[in-house]
Amino acid sequence: MKLENLKNKIDIFDVVIIGAGASGLFLANILKDSLKVAIFEKNKIVGSKLRISGGGKTNISNLYISDDNFFSFNKNIAIISHNIKKFGIDKIFKFCKNNNLNYIKDERLINGAIFCKNNINLTDILLTNIQKSKNIKLNLSHEILTINKIDNIFNVRFNNIFDKEVFAKKIVIASGGISYSDLIVSDISIKIAEQFNINFYKFTPALVGLTLQTEQFWFKNLSGVSILAEAKINNKILKGSMLFTHRGISGPLVMNISLYWQKGEIVLNFLPNFVIKNILDSKKQVSSLLPLPKNFILAFLETKRLSDFNLNKNNINIFEELVYELQNYNFAPAGNFGFSKAEVSRGGIDTNSLNIDTFEVLNTKNLYFIGEAVDVTGELGGFNLHWAFASATSCGDSILNDFKKNI
Ligand SMILES: Cc1cc2nc3c(=O)[nH]c(=O)nc-3n(C[C@H](O)[C@H](O)[C@H](O)COP(=O)(O)OP(=O)(O)OC[C@H]3O[C@@H](n4cnc5c(N)ncnc54)[C@H](O)[C@@H]3O)c2cc1C
């Protein structure tokens, strides 16, 4: 199709971005000075997840970021390593400095977590930068329904049929995942992947609480109790706090387990720092000897049909066995709390279908996927936003280069 024939009847953009979330807004900030860009956002506001992330304080990144903090179905580490090396924590600090965004290190729940200060909103900073630019057209309440590639140009169709037809030289899908489904979300990325024959992994809930089999229903009586524990899942060891709830288990440790768990058993260590030999001489009750809440110990003993007992040389074997079980508690979760509670979606566009340096689809020139729409999902602790910004930056820099070369 010849661009000249289309002019005046339609809007033609250098780049159309689908989704004004974390990655789409960051990308628009990169392109805003040089290219004619349109953003289409299904929601009435931009950055609906970004605004509530980190409980409103936005856990923007992590000091100790590495490829080990990410899950990908195809285990393609190269795209993760490459992009977090290119866009390291220094780039986050530089962004904060340039935008007068204050941050703090808050490691109460997660090592190395960097949060934005409460009173400054990252979403508004990204939005204001865009609004100042004459090159960017932000279209809220515009849901992209389909895209089509006609020769070398994309046609974008959205829900508002009264608007002009929109065409784009390049399209970036920054539509996120389908978690936290009470917010407006969509699986347009998967639909586009199907249409263009791009490999993808089905979205599944992650960073979410886990539900229990009947053998673990004793956990439910501990609703509201929180403990520090360790988990072994596949070859990974995770540590953090775990919260018992009426539905199952949650808290940072469990949310991270949910990122790596698909089915089968996990091993929990409820006594990660406990060494048995220090207390063998004690004559105290078991419930006061172990560094766990008393109601936890009593509930655990009940599952063994035992009540609390004083330690003595005749029952030391039983005690040692209990400690072993508490440090190697095998169980298979029944499932998870689902998309409505999940902070992120695992899965998305197969990274083997993307250029690792630019996020362009290998089989479709000028089509890109970034952020959570891609099959790269981080642990709790700022890794998902870092990924959204890192992928947006690699994609944005390469798009700028492409247009520079063509001038
Ligand atoms: C409660 C909560 C707290 C979180 N806290 C943190 C945190 O502190 N730190 C962290 O690193 N991560 C956090 N996350 C995860 C993080 O918010 C996401 O990983 C990140 O926002 C993903 O960025 P994205 O741009 O890929 O997608 P999103 O930010 O989800 O943006 C996608 C955008 O695309 C729009 N869209 C979708 N489909 C269409 C369509 N068809 N047409 C037009 N627009 C469309 C959506 O409305 C949305 O605005 C949290 C998530 C939740 C739910």
C-alpha cells in the first residue's frame, strides 16, 4: 500500500503503542522528542497497575537484580541477562535523578527493594512528560481490537468507530498481562500472536497465594499468623515471610513460590535458622523451645495426634523427628488464588520469537512486544517494573535508530 494515497483520509503514525501502562508510558517517554507516536489505552486512565504497585509507593527496582530473579517458560536466559545488563540499576537511578523522583531502599520484606517516595507519583511524571510533547497523541478509552499488516504498514482497529482510521509504520504491543483482572486487562497480545503465527505461552497467574489440599487444612486455623520460612522448589531456594490466610497461604515467600510452581510438591522449611543441638539439654515444653508461634506448634502437633510435651532424654527422638519434619515439610499445593488476586501473569510471547536486542518479532518486521506481555516474569521486589522499563528502553532505542538510519 502506498502511504501517499492514504494521507489526509487517515492518521499515519511512526509508532503506535498499545497500552499506556508501565512499559508503554516508558517507551513513549523515549520516543517523545523525535517521532510521531499514538498511544491507545483501553482504560480511562493511564498506568492503572503502576499507580497501585508497591501499595502506592511503587517498588521500582532492586539493587541485586540478576537473571536468577526471573522465570521464563522457555528458560531463555539470554534475553533477560542482555537487557538487564544494558539497563542496570544505574539507569533507574539516572531516570529518578533526571525526573526529581525520590527513592528509598526499604528491605523490610525484600532484600534490595527500591521504592519511590510516597508523595511522588511515577505515573504522573511519565504522563506529564508525554503531555508536554507535541509528538504524542494519547487516546484513552480506546481499546485496540485488531491490527493488520498491509504490505509494509499496519492498520489499527479499535472500539471507537467514529474516529479516523489509524495506520502505523511500527507497532509496539505493551498491553501487559491479564492478572489483577478486576482492573481493565486484555489478552490482545495473545490474539495478535495467534494472528501473526508467533509462538506464545498461555498466561497463568503468578505472584499469588496458594490453595491447600485437605492434609494442609490445619494451616487455615492459623489465619493471620506470619512466619519466616524457606522453600525449595525445583532447584531454587527461596526465603521470606509466609502468611497463613483463611484461603490458603500467601505473603512474599509464597508469592515467589507461585512464580516457579506449576504442579507437584514443594518443600518448606519452617525453621530455617534453627540448630537442634543447642537445646537438647533443655527441659522446656516443645512449644516454647521452637522459634515459631505457639499456636503453629500446637496445630502441627495436633496433626501428629500429639500434645505439647516437656523435652527429656526419653522423648528426644520424637522431638528430633518433629524438627526434621518442620524443616522438610513436603506438600503439593492444590492451586492458586487465581487471576483476580495475582500480581502478574506468567507466560506471554515466547522470547525465542523476538530479537533479544530490540524486541522486534523475528517473523514480522516492525512489530514489537514489551513488558509483561513477553514471557519473562520477575519475583516480588521491583523486578517486573525493572523488566517493563528495560524492555521498553531496548525497544525504544532501536526504533529511534531505525528512523535515524532512514532519514
Ligand atoms: C497490585 C499490584 C502491585 C504491583 N506492585 C509491583 C511493584 O511494586 N513492583 C513491580 O516491579 N511490579 C509490581 N507489579 C507488577 C507490575 O505492575 C507489572 O508487571 C507492570 O505494570 C507491567 O507493565 P506493562 O506495561 O507490561 O503492563 P501494564 O502496566 O499492565 O500496562 C498494560 C496497559 O495496556 C492496556 N491495555 C490492555 N489491552 C489493551 C487493548 N486491547 N487496547 C488498549 N490498551 C490495552 C491496559 O489497560 C494497561 O494500561 C504489581 C502488580 C499489581 C497488580
